[in-house]
Amino acid sequence: MPIPSADSSMNPNWGAPCHRVNALSKTGVEMAKQTFSRSPALRGQIRVPGDKSISHRSLMFAGLAVGESRITGLLEGEDVLATAAAMRQLGADIVRDDDGTWRVHGAGLGSLVEPKQALDMGNSGTSTRLMMGLLASHGFSATFIGDASLSGRPMKRVIEPLSQMGASFEASSGGTLPLMLRGASSAVPITYRLPVASAQVKSAVLLAGLNTPGITRVIEPIVTRDHTERMLAGFGATLEIGEENGERVIAIHGEANLTPQDVVVPGDPSSAAFFIVAALLVPGSDLVIENVGLNATRAGIVTVLRQMGGQIEELNRREVGGEPVADLRIKHSVLFGIDVDPAIVPSMVDEFPVLFVAAALAKGTTHTRGLEELRVKESDRITTMANALTSVGANVEEHEDGLTIHGNGGDLLRGTANARVKTHLDHRIAMAMAVAGLVSRDGVSVDDTAPIATSFPTFMDLLAGATS
Ligand code: S3P
């Protein structure tokens, strides 16, 4: 078998947020180096874990509804477990049954309790920013901490609107974690026009609005993933979604009363993307990925890979948990370089690392622009991927807002030989470069695969299975 099997860090930890990465960043001793080698075809059927964005929201919203909600298909990755642990600290009762169903008894909106300890968000920006929104309109204090990656990420983008609503903050210099939030006991509704295209900022304001009397409005000049709006409506909140001057406007009525729900979480398109690209690149592949969420605000990667010539067929299109879903059949394809339309960026913001790998093997040049937000993800994904791809023999030019990649026409990449790709605690860099290893002559060594467990704990096992 060409793919090494999973190491011990891949086991999800059901109970508490994971402190591994903090220890790692200080000592560097537990890094899980792994080499990914040239692979035979990917074949058969696989199922990727539940959608990360929907999983976070299902635990949060269920934790606000009085009564029992049941969640199936929840992603049991470290990021989502950090959200579960935080919701428990805030008073929600959350248990996992042996069959994988999660049962949540919510504390009730407005009845969350002050956490006794700091909320440890691990590597998760989504947990942090959404939870800051939630707590901004609850009249107590909370401290947020996280790993080295999260502690470098910008929080001013949520601090600013939440301060306007009445919350106050003591953040580390530069507006980062660790930070202390003091929620407003009587928050005021605002109208906020998003200065960055961010579903996390949109969601933080809407969640603060849930427990704020009156109507809180978010104006979204560029549409971002809409799971918060869809799911809050499903949990019984009153929302109005309209358009003003060509911009999307979401209005939420507070103080809301959420009712418990049964949530079915569809498979994560962001996780599926690594296998879609792997199957497109490795000759002879014919792979089915079941149950992939294809919400239009998330499915940009499928559109772009098709524009590049990728054969991706949708089978059995249906609805799961109120989201469009299909099984995807992917066959090895000759890919061609394209100019990626910047307008599609928000619907595939997390998929650029693996798209860059696809572009490195395409015929011709791929231009990407409008990717400034990639610089403030778990790592600076523009520079990290430029360095990583260059180190394996790809031809890449870095710009302030994107990469230009001159594809090799479908040859093998050289690989890293003795060097290791630096992933900077970024799960998606590790997985993207694992895919690069499958189409390399000398293999690709990745310095640390442990962060993959934040979003895709079964990645190694699925890769081993699909290529055996
Ligand atoms: C997410 C939104 C995106 C995405 C992140 C998940 C969410 O971040 O990168 O992985 O669940 O709302 P931004 O909204 O900051 O772009």
C-alpha cells in the first residue's frame, strides 16, 4: 500500500478541546511527519464526514433551544469538539450515543451561564467568532484562548460590530486571542454592512442579534455561505432575507425563541474536495463520493474543476437536512489552466489550497485573484502554498491577492526528496500537499499531519482505502 496508515493523533477526542496543538507549537516535539507517495488509481465508494460549518451551528443552535435536539452525521473533528466543549461550559447538556447520534439539551437563549474557565477554541476560527457573537448579548464575561495559529488570526472584524451592539473586549495587541469579552446585558440592534466577505462575521452579528430586542440587520455586498440563515430559520427564529441596492440583507428578530430540532448533517464539500482533486489527477481513477453537500454558496470548487475539464458527475441529487446533496462520480481527467473568476471565491474559499495542486498538473496557466482572505486563514495560504508547491517542483508565482500557476501538463511533480513541506498548523495545507504526494515522483513529506484531525479525522483511512 503506497499510503502510510493513520497515526495515533487521528483518534477524535469526544470530551474536551484538544490541547495538543498548544503543546506542539511551544515544543515542536509531537509533530506527526508523514510522507505521501505516488499512488495507484482511486476507486470505489467513500463517504466524507459531516460538514464542519453545519456541525458547529447545529451544536450552538441546539444548545440555545430548550428541549432535546438530535444531530446525526456530526463531524467529530477537533474544531467541532471545541464547540461542543464550549457549549457545555455555557450550560448545554451534550451527549453522544453509541450509534453516533448527538443529543443536546439546550440551556435556552438568554439563559447561558458564565463559563468558569477560559473557552479553549483550539484551532477553530469558526467556533471563536460565532461564539463571540453569541456571548456578546449575554451579560457576563468569557475568555477565549486558542492554539498558535488561532492566536494569530484577526478578531477585530467581529470585535468592531459586537462593540457597536454594546459588548466590550480586552484583546491581545493586534486584536487577537487571548481575549476577554464582556457581554451586554441589554444589547442594542445594529445594521452592519460587512467590510469583508465573511460568513463568520455575518454569523457573529446575527447570533448577537438573536438575544437583542429589536431587529439586527446585516448587509452582505458579496454573498457568503448561508448556513446560519437557513438553520436559524429551521430552529424557529424569525428572519427576513431581501435585497437593497443589489446587496443581500438579512434581518433577524430578537429576542428569539429557538425550538429543538433533529438535524441531519450532509457530507462536507470542503473535505470531499481533496478526494475530487486526487481522483481527477491520478490516472485510472474512478471514485464515487457519497452524500456531498452542494449548497450553491459552497460548491464553487466543482464548478471550477469542471471548467478546467474535470469529469465530475452528480448522481442521485436530493435534499439532506434542508441542503442540496448528491453522490459525486469523479474520473481521471486531463485538466486545463483557466482564469478563475474572482466572483466565485467566497463559494470555494477553503478549497484554494487543493485547487492550486490541480492547477500545478494542468495543461497551461491558471490565474487566481481576489484571494486576500486566504492570508488570514489557519495559515497565510497564499504564501504557504506558493512555498509548498515550489518545494515539490511546481512553477508558481505569488501575488498579493493570489497565485499564478504554470501547470506541468499532467506530469508527475518532482516531490520533496529529503525536505519537508511546512504546514504551519494548517489542516488544509497538509491535505492538499498529501494529494500532491500522490502524483509525485519522489513523494511529498509533510512536517505535521496532526492538524488534519481538526476537520477530517478519517482522511488517512479513506485515502488508504481508496488507493488499495
Ligand atoms: C466558515 C466560514 C469561512 C470558512 C471557514 C468556515 C463558517 O470563513 O473559511 O472554514 O463556517 O462560517 P470566513 O467566513 O471568515 O471566510
